[in-house]
Amino acid sequence: MKLIVAYIQPEKLNDVKQRLYRREVYKMSVTNALGCGQQRGYHEMYRGVDIEVNLLKKVRLEIAVNEDFVEPTIQAIIEGARTGNIGDGKIFVVDLAECIRIRTGERGKVAIG
Amino acid sequence: MRRMLAYSAAALAVVCGAAAVAADDGSAPSLTVTLDTLWVVVAAMLVFFMNLGFATVESGFARAKNCVNILSKNFIVFAVSSLGFLFLGWGLMFGDGNGFIGLKGLWFLTGADNSPATGDAYQGVYSAINWTGVPLLAKFFFQLVFCGTAATIVSGAVAERIKYLTFIVFSFAMAIYIYPIVGHWVWGGGWLAQLGFYDFAGSTVVHSVGGWAALIGAIILGPRIGKYGPDGKPRAIPGHNLSMATLGAFILWLGWFGFNPGSTMAANPSAIAHIMVTTNTAAAAAILSATATSWLLLGKPDLGMTINGCLAGLVAITAPCAYVSVASSLIIGLVAGVLVVLAVLFFDRLRIDDPVGALSVHLVNGVFGTLCVGLFAQKEIAEAVGGVAISGLFFGGARQFVVQLIGVAASAAFVVGVSFLTWLVLKLTLGVRVSAQEEIRGLDIGEHGMEAYSGFQIFITQ
């Protein structure tokens, strides 16, 4: 079991979702995130005073998958989120120790579903 | 020429006695002039307040990432209209001239004028508006807020993708020549007025003029990114704050009690009371019919449609408010509410993206309201309230309906043509649309470098 965490451009969420659906990955959590990587921030002005905005708006995707779904999920995210520009985001894959479905108490692979 | 006018006025004064010159000789203004002026400026203030209504309706119906941009546009559009209308708009609209444009007293209100003298006692170059006995600047301010309303209608339809500077320049065009020229035809003694075309408070002059210009703008800009799926079907792009939209709709409704009853430009008790009630009745009927239509057609009573229904009823009753009975205003409102819902769906199908429904409200119902004069006008009411004896088709006046149709067609042709040229020139010079990247991140950052809700977490995934 792996937990795939991806930070992507907010406006790419729809494309990523469509790519995931195409590969039969239907389950995910999405949260707003702020972050910075290689992409520099931008400048805002507030009543004449400069503000450097270093942390940019991103969307964080979390998808728990069984082993055979790891590659398809990664591919789907890349296909949906890549523009070729700095700021497209990153994908992290981490081992998942346990997964429990609250409704039934099922554990492990079955619980991921 | 001026000497002749002065001579004839002097002769008239002799004939009519001192009354005709009472307001002219520096003595204290009469009670009538005082009351009329008070009414006109209070009504103008209510119409001015509609700027806030438009700002909140439009920003509420748009996404959070474009909120600063829409609020800025609404602020600047009234400033631009104020100066544009002062500079040349007023002169083109109300100056004496030919049937198509005003030619006298064009710049900065500099023409001769002895307001508040009215009718035959009036000596000046703005004789088309000499029927109201208020000072020149009261007339100017009242007409100015109408010009501002016409210009601000464009803002909603082009929202979320137009370049800020392009919008500012187009607003000048609206205030300086697009609005005033049609205004001259109808309210400035031009050819439509001579033909017997009537538009009491501006369904055509204000709303459909703004609507036609907005339509061309929306077509030239094209739909927002994400409005249409790959299959070509329209997608919903929900507004970010329906509380703001509701606040704005109520402000506009309140403002309309200045817009329509104020267009008497005189504190005529029975007339302003009649118009107040026809205005409110149409709005109420349209709210109910728009809500019912969306409930039946779309499955749920959509608040966005309820709000647009209210505005649709108000736009539709704007032209006929002084010529129709209260019962007719109810029917007009009911039809307007249905029309607005169907129009929203219709424009979506046509791939004309109108984020706030400005076309469905102002254009469709502006045209409908203008035609309603030719359908529902009743001679006795029109004479007592609106000061003209006209009858609509349903009350034995087929000719009036034809005249209203001509007015609708002529103003459409002019505004479509001239605004198309203006948009085209802007497209070729400044450009009309922001870059795709800026549109996705939001015009607030791209155009203004600031956010409306700094410190809040808002999904900008659409």
C-alpha cells in the first residue's frame, strides 16, 4: 500500500481528475495548500506597498492505492498536471502502514478498495 | 437667431404676464421649482446608489479571484461616465441639432440656458429637456447617472476576462458617443421622438443600449476558459458570494424607485405614486415567475435566477411604467421573469458567455419592455401619468407598436455597428482579453496585483 501525495497547479485539478478516472482511480482527497519550489513567487501591491508573495496557491491531492495502481496513478497525475513550465508541481510516494475503513472495520488492501 | 429668440421670449413674457419670467429675474425660486429640484436630485442619488448595486451583484456572481477587478471596474465606470458625459455626452444628447445628434452647446455644458424656465419661456440650446422646471445642473446630474448605468451594464457581460484598460477606454466611448446619440434620438428631440417613439425611463435608451454594446463585447472576447467542455456543452461557473449578489439586487431595486418615478423630473404626486407601484409590481411578479420557471425547468429554485428575475422585471417596466395600468405591469413582470430564465439558457447555448446574466436582464428585457409600451399603453393613464396620449396594441393602438419596433431596430443597428467598430479598434490596439495564464490565476493578481480576500483560503481550481 502506498500513499501518493501530489502538489499541482489548482487549475489543473480537473484535468488530473479526468486522467485518474480514465485509469479507474476514483478515490482521492483534495485540500488547498500553499507552497513554493523552484517557481519564484510574484509581487502584490497593497496601497502602494510591495508584498512579495513567496508561497503560491497549490492543490494537494492524497490518494491511497494498492501496489498495482501506483504507476497508473502517477502517470495520470503527470498527464493531467504537466504543462512543461516551472510550477507544475511534485509527486511524493510514501509507504502506507495501515488503512482502515471506518464503516466496516475492514483493514489493509480491502479497505483501500 | 439668439436675438430673435430673446425677442420672441420677451413678447411672450408680455403676453403671459410676469409668471413666465419669475424664475428668471433673480428672485427666490418658486415652491414648485424647489420641490421638483429636490425630487430630481433625490431620485438621482438613488440611481447613483445603483452603482453599488451593480458592483455587488457582478462581483458576487463572479469568482473570488476576479473580485477586485470587478469592483474596480464598477468604481471607475462611474467616474469615466461623469467626465465623458460632462465633456461631450450631454451636448450630443440634449443640445439642439438635427434628428441624429445635438450640435449646440456641445462641450462642458457651455450652451446658453435659462433653466428652470420651461416651455416657451425657455431660452437656450437644450430645448429638448425644457419641459422640466429644474436648474440645468439638476437635469445634468439626473441624466448623468442614467448614462453611468448604461455604461456599467457592459461590465458584467465582459467580466472575468477583459483587460482593465480596454474596459476603461470602452466606457469613455459609451459615455461620450454611444449612449448620447441614441439618447438624442429618443430624449433629445431626435428622429425617434418626432416619430412618436416613447421610452419613459430608458428600457431602450439605457438598458438595451448597454445590452447591445455588452453583447458585442462578449462575442468579441469569447467565452471564459472552462465555460464550455470539450463536448461543447456549457458548464456552470458558480459565483463566489450570493450574499453580495442579493445585497446588490436589493440596492438596485431601491435605486429603481429613483430611476422610474424620478424620470417624471417633477414632484407630480399622482404620477410618481403610480410609477412607484407599477415598478414594484413588475419586479415582484418577475421574481415569482423567474423562480417558478427555474424551479420547473431546472429542478430547483435558483437564487441567481430569482435575482435576475427581479432585475428583469424592473428593466421591462422601465419604458412603460408611466403609460400602463398596475394590472398590466403585473403581466409585464410575469413575462419578464420567464424571459430572463429562457434567455440565460439561450445565450449559454449560443456560446456567448455572460457571467452575470447582463444580456438576459438588460438586453432581452430592455427590448421587451420597449415593445410593452406598444402593447399595454392606455390612453388615459399615459396622458395623466406620462403626459402623452398613446395606446398600445391591446388597447387599440397598432401604430404605436410599429413605432416601438422601429425604435428597437434602429437603436440595435446603431449600437451594434458603432460598438463593434469600437471593440474592433480596441482589439487591434490595446487588445481586449488578458492572457490565458492571467485568466486562470485571476485578474485580481494579473491586473491589480492584489486579492479581495487576502488571508482566506479559496479554491481557485476553476
